[in-house]
Amino acid sequence: MALKSAFRSLTFIFASLTFVLALSLSTQAMSQTVLIPSPPQIAGSSYVLMDPKSGRVIMEENSNERLPPASLTKMMTAYIVERELDEGRIKASDMVPISVNAWKTGGSRMFIKEGSSVSVENLIKGVVIQSGNDASVALAEFVAGSEGAFVDIMNQQAQILGMKDTHFENATGLPAPDHFSTAYDLAVLARAIINDYPENYSIYAEKHFTYNNIRQPNRNSLLWRDDSVDGLKTGHTEEAGYCLVASAKRDNTRFIATVMGTSSSQARSQEIQKMLNYGFRYFESERLFSAGQELIEAKVWGGKSDQLSVGMLEDAYVTIPRGSRDSLESSVDLDSVIKAPIQAGDELGRVKVSFNGDVLIDQPVLALTDVPEGGLFKRVWDAIKLFFVQLF
């Protein structure tokens, strides 16, 4: 009986070593030709269109060119304040004392008064909606003690987010010799704002904000022209030209579009609209794997359990041409021998998804549960079976 049991185990093991991932999508490539025109011409110094779920860039031009970001800088100012709120170091109701330095900051303003106190909640709205330089400096001083110290945090955060071609000199975006970013880096920052702190993102869609009896409109005119647009930020200086980072969501797909160096406020909106329309017309975002979803059941040697669920700890998305999901091919390559003990989160192989030969996902697959070592007899018996498996 022991010999028959061993052969049954061997048969199961051989069968489990080779497999194709079972998903809701077809793993057989279809002979489907997807016709997509060239991206539209964009009248700007640089631009990029990105899917914030997958991170895929749909179209770009000079997207890594270092340029002055003007008030697009304030996205980082707001992001850091949102992080401070999320981590409990400050509260939206906290009252911020307004310094002379904040009050006298030039450019676009929220019109806060020196010597008064303003809530963090109102100051964030002043930054995002009214593009207030005074509000930006007030928040910087509140969070870090001074604008200079806050700028250090901004640059550290930029590196953490992977904004490799960005350097900040202030919290406002006012012209400074070594103050620069890129269309790509700003799209990365917008992606972080949307994905990391979704509870605060609705601020970016607000069309007006009134403070000190002064009602100011959001400078992102696309909020009035396109109902799918819900953010993010405009910028303008003589040096930078007219810039805009916008995001829109239609059905289950979202895109971020960045354009820098256009000739007018109207032009930046028109160019962004062309980019968004192109993205939504020809591409879609698909979630292929959910966090914690079992992708495959793997054989474990020497454990209390013989089986282990393998999957991903985060959702995985792809950006593909519309209607091409059935043309995706997917597979999992597991380690040939998986031995206990196993802890949830241990890397056990990789999952790959490709479209027309292009790899869209190549990520590790992980243990979803713990598998402790089995007893002495179980470990010895599995070692014997494994010997014969490897022998053949």
C-alpha cells in the first residue's frame, strides 16, 4: 500500500510541475489584429499620457526633459500634507498660524492674513483649488518649521516616488534656478496622489473655493468641459509657459495626462483633451489579478500541509488595446522544489502576461499562507519521494 501511495504521489507531483495559469482570460492567443492610429500631435514642450493603475505610458514626447514646473510643484506640497494627515501627525482641523513670510509671498494667492490662523483643511483647498502661494508657504512652515526644511522633505519624497529628474527649491513653484521637473515625473506624482490618498482626491475636482469673502475658480477649465475629468493642477510662469496635469476616469479606466510649455491656458486644456480622448478611444485598463487571489496551488515538501496557495499580494493591472483581452497569454513559473517552512509573502516564482509578444507583467508570485514544517516522519517520507522525483 505504501508503494502504491508513493506512485500516486509521484503522479500528482509530475502533473503539478507543469501548468498554465487558469484565469478569467483566455491563454490562447487569437489571430486578432488591433488597429490603432498614431497618437495625435501635441503642441507643447513635453507631454505624457499614463495609466495610473499599471503605470504604462501610452504616448509621450520629451517626457524626461527637465523643465520649470511652475505651480505643478504644489502637487508635491499637497501630497506631503496628505501624508502627514494620513499618518496622524497633523489633523485637518489644526489651526495654522500665518507668518509674515507666508502672507507676503507673491503670485497667485488665497488671501490669508498675517497674524491670523487658518485650518489645514482650508489651506489645502487654497493650495489645490486657488493655487495659493501664501497657503503653500503657510503649510510648509507648519509641517516642517520653515519652507527650506519642507523643501528638503519634498526632494526626499521625490526620490522615494522615483521622480529621478526632479528637484525643488520652494513649495510654490515660483521661478528658481535649480527648480525643475519633467512631464513623466509629474505624472508619477499625480499617480501617487490618486492611488495613495484617494480619500483626499475629491478636493482636486472642486470648481470653486471661497476664503476671506473672495471666491476663486479652479484654474483647470477641463473640470467644466469634461465630466470625466476630476483633477489635478495647473501651472504658469513666463519661463514655464502654460502647464497642466489632468486626470479623467471613464468606466473602469483612468488616465493621467501631463503637458508642459504650451502657449496659453486654452491651449493646455485643448492638448490635454486630445491626449485623454485618444487614450480612452483606443485603450482600456484591466485588472487581471486581485490581491490575495489564488493563481495556482503548489506542491510543498516536508510541510504540515502538502499544498500551498500562490498568488499576489497586490492587484495587478494591464493597459491594453480595447477589446483585446482574449489575446493575452499568461503563465506561472514556480520554483521546481518548494520546501517547508514557508511564510506568507515568500517569493516562489514569477507570473508573466504578454500581448502580441510584448511582456506586460513579469512579477513575483508569493505564498499566500504559512506552511510550517511537518513532523519527523513526514519530512523523511517527503525526502524519499523527492529523491525519486529528482532521480527521474
